[in-house]
Amino acid sequence: MAIAELGHTGLWVWDLPLMRDFYERMLGLTVTDEDDDLGIVFFSSRPDEEHHEFVLQTGRTAEAGAKQQHQISWRVESLDDIIAFHHRFRGEGVEVQQEVTHGNAFGIYFFDPEGNRNEVYLRIDRDVRQPFRKTLNLDQSPEEIYAEAERLLAEGGPAYRPVQ
């Protein structure tokens, strides 16, 4: 017996319309179902394959600033996608914690309107011991981004900065 994959996750929220707009418009997730009476919305990044991977429901009781989950990570298919999110987040004023290379991935850590940390990331086909995280400048061409990531990986030294 073994787990095959993570099926879905969800968040309790204070402001469902605000959060729905963020995940639907900002991240491009598809609403697959919702129930206004229950205050719940189901989302999928692959609605033809998976009914939902993410759920929002009203009823959050944790106070502002309380840590609820470590992060929610969303995989993308290309460096162009990462760069597009970099520009979208900047243009929309989304709070970005850090843009990084993990050696085996490039990612952007950001916060939704209720302070939940998310990440969009691109897997890189290489084996790098984790945790490894160094700031990556995404205001460069794709070739320069890959070259900087290689340089940062080769530098070694302290690589991980814990989230406070």
C-alpha cells in the first residue's frame, strides 16, 4: 500500500470573493464547482483530468499572521511561464517573498491576499540536495537566468534562508 499522489488541498478563508478572484484571475485556475450556501469553491489547473486540486471555503478562524500551512506550490511547464508570473505579480502588486533557484527548480514565493504563501515553480532536470535556495534575478533573458542559476549552484556556501 502506498500513496499515489496528492489529490487536492484547501484553505479556510475570510473573504471568499477576494480569494476566488486571486486564484482564478491571477493564477489562472478554473472554477469547477461552487456552492454559495456553503461558501465553497473548487478549482482545477487541469479540469479535463482532475475535478479539483484546490478548495477555498469560508470559515477561517485563525487570526491574521497565524501560520496555517508552509506553502502551496504550483508547477509550471516553462521558464517563459515563470517570467510571465514575475511580470504579472509585479504589475498587480502581489507581495513576492523571493524569486529563487533551488538547483532542481526555479520558483517565485508569493502571498495571496490573506497572507498564505504560495510558489510557482519550474522543475529542472537535475539532482540537487535540498534545502538549496538562492535569489535569482528574473529581470534577465532566459539564457542569462540559466547562466546565473548555474553560477549560484557552483558557488556553494550557505544557500538556505529559513522563512520567518
